[in-house]
Amino acid sequence: MQFGVYTFVETERDPATGRPIHVERTLAETMAEIELADRVGLDVFALGEHHRPDYAVSAPAVALAFAAARTKTIRLSSAVTVLSSDDPVRVYQQYATLDLLSCGRAEIMAGRGSFIESFPLFGYDLDDYDELFAEKLELLLAIRASERVTWEGKLRAPLKDLGVYPRALQNPLPVWIAVGGTPQSIARAGALGLPLALAIIGGEPARFAPMAHLYREAAKRAGQDPARLALGINGHGFLADTAVEATAAFYEPYAETMSRIGRERGWPGLTRAQFEAGRAPNGHLTVGTPAEAIAKILAQHAIFGHQRYLMQMRVGQMPHAAIMRSIELFGTMVAPAVRQALAEQARASAPQP
């Protein structure tokens, strides 16, 4: 299994005005976190794309290119590229360039986006929300497949035997589909034979098992080999040497962020009881000690049989030193232990000669 970290790079905000401050420090700390993740043997680091004052990264490819020069082996991904409001030609060019700079470590995690600010910002109509993503994903995959592209859709100007350069070092450049549980998007990823990143940010993970089944069944019906598909689980988590330390560092920023976003969408604020339910063995939050994280990830693997697990550690204004310790524990204790346990399970279930 691959392990990694993803972040939306929350900004530090002035308590009086709510405006972002010290954004340059936030970005520098994020680069240090990526470097540490690389050193401790994690497989992936992913940066989200947002166009709001509470997040620092609106151009993930630029930030990841900087990280590429400071890392050696870790894969560098968006989380997500809001493809619906971007141009697939530029997306491919940016990540192909990143792929060349990083010697083949770039990935695109494409999604429709959980926020809507990018649509009016780039002149798109929210009434076209679903059609924009489907059409632009089709074009992105056509560009990925062929140096010269002829394509026509409804919402973008056509391409008539035009070349798209530079070409990525990886062939094909990895494109994951990121979803929060929308069945249509899950089935689309399976039918196209694309890897799927399923975000579980609330509720019991076991309730999402039908999504994994839908993904693999859609692939099978479309003639894809389900055994060749990759499923990733993305979720909130935080590690410390004790569960008390982990909870103390994570709870207040997490609760403030989830409650603030909830208010924007008409949801009630997060309660401490809901947080503790999420931390329970069958809950969605991987917040606690390395031992607790190992047990929870293995339990989720028994449900999903997934190949990748990404943890979002920064949810709100988290202390940088605590995040660094969490990354260290994740890479040096959790990932090796889970890999070893899964390898032992595979050996035990393998047919005997």
C-alpha cells in the first residue's frame, strides 16, 4: 500500500479581520512538510486547489514544482485539480512540465471541486457543473493519450489536429478521479479504468463499502480489469506520541474549520461528541497514536482492499511543529507496520505449493 499526506494549506488569519497573514511563512512550512514526508519514506504528497482567502494554494502545479526541486522520491499530486473550471490543455502542460522536472513523479487528482468560487472567477456557469467536468475530463484524457489532438465538445472550442507540449515523462501521466461519494463520478472512474480517490470525511467508513463495489462493477461492465484498478482512501487524521496530545493539537482547529464551512452550507456546527464518535475504532477520524492509526487503517483495508491511503493532517490553523511530528510518526511507524501486516496477510492467504 502507498501512504501519503494531502493538505489544502490553510492560511493563518488575523483574528480581528479574518484576512490571511504570513502566507509566505505558511507556504515555507508546507514545503518543509513535503521534504520531511520524502525523507521518512512516504509515497505521495498532494496539494489542494482553492480560490478562497482561507487557503494558500490556488496554483498547485507551481507549488509542487518548487517541492520537486527539494525532494527525491515522493510523488507530487494535486488534491484536487478543479478540472471543471480549468482548461485541460493547460492542466496537462503544467503537470507534464512538473513530471519532467521531478523525473516522473507528477500526478493529477481531478475533481469537480467542493467549493464553487472558481466557476465565476474563470467565467463558468454553475448550471453546467456536471457537463463541464465530463467534457473536460474527456479532453484531458485525449491529450494524455496523443501528442496531436482532434476533439470537439459543447463548452470549449474544438481542437483540430493540434499538438500539446511538452509531453510527460510518464506515459501515461497518472490521472486519478477524486470523489466524495457521488455515484455517477465513481461509476465514471470505473468505466474509464481510472484510479479512484474516495474521500471519507464523515460517517463510518463501512458505509462507503458500496462505493468501492460500484467502482469495480462499473469497471467490469465496461470491459476494464478490476484487478488493475487502484483505489485510494483519503481522510482526516493526526498522529502524536499520545492520544491526548493528538486530540489537543487537532480538535480545536478541526472543529472550527468544519463548523465554519458547515455554516456556509447550512449545516450545524461540529460537537465534541461527534468528534469522539469519529475517533472511535469504527469512525472516520484517524486521530491518536501510531498504534491506533495502524489498527484503523488495517480495518479500513479489510473493508475496501485499497492500494493507497492519504491523510489530511492540517485542517485549520494547525501548529507546524505538531504536523511535522505527525508526518514523522506516519512515515517511520505507521506506514512500515501496515505494509508489513498486509504482506503477512498476503503470504498467509497465498496458495501453498
